Amino acid sequence: MNYLSAEHLSKRYGEHILFSDLSFGLSRGQKTALIANNGTGKTSLLQILCGLEEPDEGKVAVRTGLRVGYLPQDPVFKGFEMVSDYVLDQRDPTQQAVKDYEHALATNDMDALTLAAASMDSLNAWDYEQRMKTTLGRFGIEDLEQTISTLSGGQRKRLALAKMLLTEPDIYVMDEPTNHLDLDMIEWLEGYLSRQNVTLLLVTHDRYFLDRICTQIVELEQAVLYKYEGNYEYFLEKKNERDFNESRETEKAKNLYRTELEWIRKMPKARGTKSKSRVDAFDDLKAVALRKTKYQELSFNIKMNRIGGKILEMKNVKKAYGDNVLLKGFDYTFKKGDRIGIVGKNGVGKSTLLNMITGHEQPDYGKMNLGDTIVFGNYTQEGIPIKEDQKVIDVIRSIADFIPTEDGGHISASQMLTAFHFPPKRQNDFVAKLSGGERRRLYLLTVLMKNPNFLILDEPTNDLDLLTLNALEEFLLEYTGVLIIVSHDRYFLDKLANQLFIFEGNGEIRVFNGTYLQYRDEQATLSKSNEPAKTVVAKTAIPVESKIKKLSFKEKFELDTLEKEMKQLEKNKLDLEQKLSSGGHHEDITKWAAQLEETKAKMDDKELRWLELSEVEA
């Protein structure tokens, strides 16, 4: 069943063509990923599909009665003061009914409570409040009365994502949904969106997430849309084939173009008598021959700033803010060539550790002994201010004109920009013309151009396109200094880090020698055997697939029992809802409301456990 169709869409800004004559559709249950470089029109296309922006040409049709939910890369919260105002939006009938019911309970207005209960009943909204609290809690949002202006950028993105999931639209359109999520949240969202009944159009740089969810890839390149029926791995295979064929076609066209150009230049006065078909064919040939070629790969054999024998020693380092203990006596001696990934939930002290390493914060106790030759390169989530009226090339040249290479040569600022997909023409544009992703890419280059021998990257993959990520990975694979990465991108971590600092909470940091997937496999194995965690030294960095689980006899019995208990709880819930909708004395209504909340909480816990066991059984 076709849910959404786009026909002959075109969009330009001034002389810059974003895309032209694009057509594609979404069917029920289809999960499509949109891949494109920063600044090529991804966001504009998504907004056009959601009816938030008009195309210059073409039209979008959504099946009658279906709702489209849109998660922007940078959500806007104008008109909403508190979290509750945003989540319980009066434009949504179910959310407004819950809000009215909450207000009636708080004010002890019996007449309003009766009307609100009837409205809740008609909209089948009795479980919405529990779902709302569970969903918001999953994304780290507990206080509904918190002012939105006090939330961080990451909290705002998670709030927007939670609300979108609560509204349960028929079509999910999501722009970088994994930004600002920790790894556990990402894996949960991965499972949620993998359900058969979810129809999804997604923009993401997370390659594991993309590969495991999407069954169709559409690539927007040079204003043209290419479609691939398959996952990300299939897309890479077919894209390489297409690029190779296009390269051969372009080379042949260039050779023929030289011949035809000579023919065109002969007898200019008689051009009107020449074969019109040959002249038309020449114009087509010219378009192919002069087609923009792919970016050339640059070998990053950089001569790094000298690094001495002493790098950084952390001895019994402790750090706390009040009762919140972030580091409880951490010891580590950094060595040349260390490639460390940092893993942990939000708020457990990852950024604090990085700030202490770079000297921006001091430990409460312990020693931080830094070597004399260390040159830090620190890429933070906050970024740095860049002058809007400065040219791109001048931003990089203000750091350095070139980086020396091991063979005695150098890589110029312009070459580095080209390698990170700022072509020469774009290098002379002003910063004001760059998209958000392009600005992050430019900031990354200002860090790399300092040629650091101790590089810290805090969420470097946010807002970067896949092409730039590939270039960054190639650079980092040849990097010989100390590398620390904080990232929720599992593919990026697995490719570049062979050791992990795992923040387990309460100030405990565990050192794990291996990749992130190896760590997750160990966790799955330990969970199954209920054995205490032990440090495992992995000899290779080959991703390990999770072992297949089977239900034990005890778990099968638990599954059967859960199904019976859930039926009884459902019956209790319906009885309590009936009592509330019928009205009664204030004390009875208060008691029934409390019992209903308790019943729904029990249902939620048992449903989650039932889902866990039933997935293993399947």
C-alpha cells in the first residue's frame, strides 16, 4: 500500500540547484534511508515531504487520513515554555485529554474530572500517561515541569524524539535521530524502528543503525536521486559499481570530446549546415565529459609533532560534584599509539575526564603528570565561534598553511579542505553560506590542522555526512599519536578504537581491551550466565556476532505466567476505568485513580519482561 509519493520535485536557492525532477515513494512498512553530502539539500527534501516547505516544482501526496511525524536535526520549541506544554500539546486530542484529566485531579474539580474521564475513555487514552512517563524516562527526561530553555541541546533532541514516538505517526521522517543518544538508547531505538508496522524515511550517519533497519537506500548526489533496493552493505557494493562505470564512461567521453571539439571548431562559418543531430550529440557528450568527478583520495602520511616517552599519567584521580562521584581513584598511563573509545551513559563523567586531561578542570585528589612534548587537539561538542564573513580557506590558513608529511613534503590547507570535501570553489565561499554539517566539518579541520600528537574527539560524527566520515576514518587510521574518541557511532568506534574506558557509574571506570562489539558480546554472555563481569583481553578487533539465546525451562514457565498475569491486570484496569468514568465520591475517585496508576505501572513492567522473553523465544 502506497503511503507517500513525490513526483518531479525540484528545488534551488538562487543559482544553486539542490535537486531536480526527483520522484520516489514510500509504501507501508518500508524503511528507507536518504544519503547525501552536507549542503546538498537533505533537510530541504525532508521538509518538503512533510509539507513544511514548498518545492519549486513537483508535488507530494500523502494517503488520506495518514499522519506524518517529523523529527528535525535541530528541533524548535517556540511557544512551549515547559516540558509538559510540549509533550501534552493541545493540538493532539489524546494529549489534551490527558492534560485536562491531570488538571481536574490536581484541582479536585469533580465535574471536570467526570468530563475528562469520559474523554479519556472515548480516546482510549488511559495508558498514555504511563507510556509518556516510561518513554520520557527512557530518554533521561524526568521533570515535566522543567523549563525547556534550561535543557541542553542534547536534551532537547531527546525530548523531540520522545514526543514523536508517543504520537505514533503513520510515517516517521527522522533527521539524525541517534544524535545525542547514548549507546543503550540507540540500541533500544533500533529495535523499536525495526518493527514491521513502522514506515520510515531516515537520514543518519550511523552505519550499523542504517544497515540493521533500512531495506532501501536513496542517494542524492549532484542533484540526482539514485535508488538501491537493499541495506547499506548492498548500497556500498552497487555504488562502487556505479562510480566505476561512470568513471569509465567519463574517460571515454573525454577522449571522444576532444575529437568532436576539433570537428565543431572547423569551418565555423558553415556551422549552420552541419548535421544537427551531430551537434546535439556533441552537447550531450560535453555534459558527460565535463561531469564533476569524484573526490580524489589523499594519503595522510603526516609527520606528527614529536611525542616523548612521557605522555600522561593519571594516578588515583578522584572527582565529584557534591554527592555525585564521577571518578573514584582512576589510574592509567597513556602510551604512544593508544586508541581509546569512551563508553557510558550521559552524565556519568565522560566530559569531565576529557576536561581534566586537557587541563580545563582539576581533580579533587590524585596526580595528572603531563609530558612536555604533548600537543592537544580537542574537538568538543560545543565547537568554536567562526567569523561569518571569513572565507573557508582563510579559516584553515589562520591555523596553518600546511602540515608536513613523512616523505619531506607537505599537505596544504587547500588539499586538506578538498580531502574533506570542500572543493576549490567552495573554499572561497564565506562561512555564512555553509550548512550546519559543513560548519562542523570545518571546525574538525581546524583541530586536525594543528597537527596534534594527542587527539580528543568528543562526538565527532554528529552532523557529518558519510563521505566525510570515510575521509576522517582514513585520516585517523594513519594517525600514530594518542587517540581518544567519545562516540555513540558503534561502527566508528569499532573501526578506530581497540580499547575502551567504560563508565559504569558511581565513579567506576573499567578498562576493556577490545572493540565495542566484543564488549557487547561479553555483556550478552555474562547476562546469560549471570556471572560477574571480568576484564577480557581480546586478541583481535574482529566484530563478534551475538550468540543465539534460547529460553530455559524456568523462563518458559515465567513467560506462560506473565501472559496470565497480564490478562488479569488488563481486566483490573478496565474495571477501574469504568469506575472512574461512572463517577463517585471524591475519596473513591482518588483511591481508584491511585489503583489505576499502580495497575498500569505493573502492566508496563510485565509487558517489558514479556517482550524480552518472547523475542528470545522467537
